[in-house]
Amino acid sequence: MYGKVGASTQKETKRKLDGKEQLIQLGIKVGDLSSCPECRTIGRVVWVSEDKKTMGVRCPASHGDSGKSKSRFGATAVKSTKTRKNVVYLTAVA
């Protein structure tokens, strides 16, 4: 009997984990709080990739639009004055 009990516990420890159990082990799930990579404001995790290496963090602060070139012939970058709230940034899972 001892051999059977030991074998069954080894099989249980080698069992593959599904996606939800892996997220619990990593400690990151949708809805958790995380810092924004741009401004370090506390944001919320809205997406986690299937391989659990990347997550999307929505920041409630205002962020400026990316710079656009003024001319397609020159390299002059013009900063936009528009700001957006609730921007989602993709970051690596720490």
C-alpha cells in the first residue's frame, strides 16, 4: 500500500497547470493594480497574454499623444497638444 500512495502523490505534483492556476501562482490577474510604465501612476491590469509574459495596464491619468512628423520629407517631430485618458500600455510581467 505504501508504494501506491507515494506514486499517486508524485503524479499529482507533476500535473500540468491550466491558465487560471498559472495566473494564481504568478499573482497577476485581470483587475489587479499595477503601476503605469509611463508615469508610475497606479493603473489596473486589463489583459494578460496567453504565455503570461505580457500584460496590459490601463492608466487613468492623462497622457499626450505620440509625436507626429510635420513633413514626410523632414525629420521634424511636432508634439501634439491632445491628451488621452485610460490609455492601455503593454508591459512585461514582473
